Amino acid sequence: MASDEDDLEPLQEALVRFQQHAIKTGERDLIIFEGRDAAGKDGAIKRLTEYLSIRATRVTALPKPTDRERSQWYFQRYVDHLPAAGELVIFNRSWYNRGGVEPVMGFCTLEEHETFLRDVPVFEDMLVRSGVQVVKLWLDISRGEQVKRLEARRTDPLKALKVSPLDALAQEKWDAYSTARDEMLRRTHSEVSPWYVVHTDMKPLARIAILRHLLKVLAPPEIADKIPAPDPGVLYRFEPAAITDGRLEH
């Protein structure tokens, strides 16, 4: 019997054809990966980019801002990394740090957090209207699965580079992160720039769903129409009801 991983190769082939088309037509594509610690962002991005052009694909994971960057307009340091014609840019965490990590950890003020929530829909609307295709993915993980993955990071020497000082607080501040996530999704989801939620406890299923979704929303019809829709039990378009009906992990 074929495994879920066996479905990866045809999807990766379709991604190559999509990128050939995007380079030829000068598309500008931006994919934002957000989620709790250990939700599977790195693994999903690896499968996504494995066979894509190094020249036309950039994965951006910015470090904490410098003192100079802290004095700038909040979105300024991200603007330099936006895609030009024919480029695919992937943010492994993005300006949405201010929607989750920063307020929970006290790295921004309440006023800065509120300003961000007010301004980000306008900023993303500008990007979309300028021709950038924006896809936003929230990778959701259960509390129990996060415990297992964080422990694996601590005990596996091959995962040592994934260990973060914030890992120790992921469980301690679970409820605070849930509250921040719920407000962020509710206030920054829009018709122009919607959020899609991915359940990632089963990594293979999540990766397949992500690649299918990206092809469905970014690839031209001659490619997208041949791709099965992602499993709605794994990946779905956010709606406020998801906060209270059990679809989002709390």
C-alpha cells in the first residue's frame, strides 16, 4: 500500500512546473508559515522547496531586530525581502511575530501590538493590490504532540540547531499563545488575505495538504485542476467559529 509520503513526488513535480510558469510570467509569490513551536514549519518548507530553483526561491527567517531596526516602521525590515518578478519568497515566521511571540513574551507594548493588528490588513491589502500573491498558513499542533517534539529536539543531536531558549516556555505559556493566536487570526483574516489552518500532528498528512493547497491557489489552471483538493479535516480556511468549535487547539 502506498504511503502518504508517496504522494509527495507528483506534487513536487507539479511545483516545478508551477515555478517554470511563474518565472516565465513574472509572478511574485509570498508564502507565510506561522504556528507554535515545533508545529512542523521547517519540514513543510523543506518538502516545498526541495526541487525548486535556488535562484528563484528564497526562504527568509529573520533574527531578532537590531536597535536600529527597532526604531524603524515595523514592516520596514520585511519589505526588503518581498519577491520581485519571477520569485517565490517563503517567510518562516514573519511580521506575525508581533501577533504572537512578541506580546506573549513582552517584547512589544500593548499599544504596539494593537497598532500591528490594526495596520497589517491594510499592509497586506497593499501587497495584494500591487500584484503579490500572498498565502498565509497557520500550522496548528496539539499540546501533547508539542511536548513530544520539543523533547525530541532536546535529546536528538541532529536537531540541536532547532533548540531555542523560548522552547522551555512554549508549554508554560500555552494558554497565552492560544489567546494571542485567536485574536491574531480573527483580526487579520480577510477576503483579500485569508488565513488557512493546517493540523500538523500527523506530519505526512499536513505536508501533502500544504502542497496541494499551494498548487490550488498559486498554480495556473492547467496544473491546479489536476491536483486533488487538500483534506478539509487537515487544512481549512479559517473562520471565527473555528476558535470555539474545537477545530483550533486550545
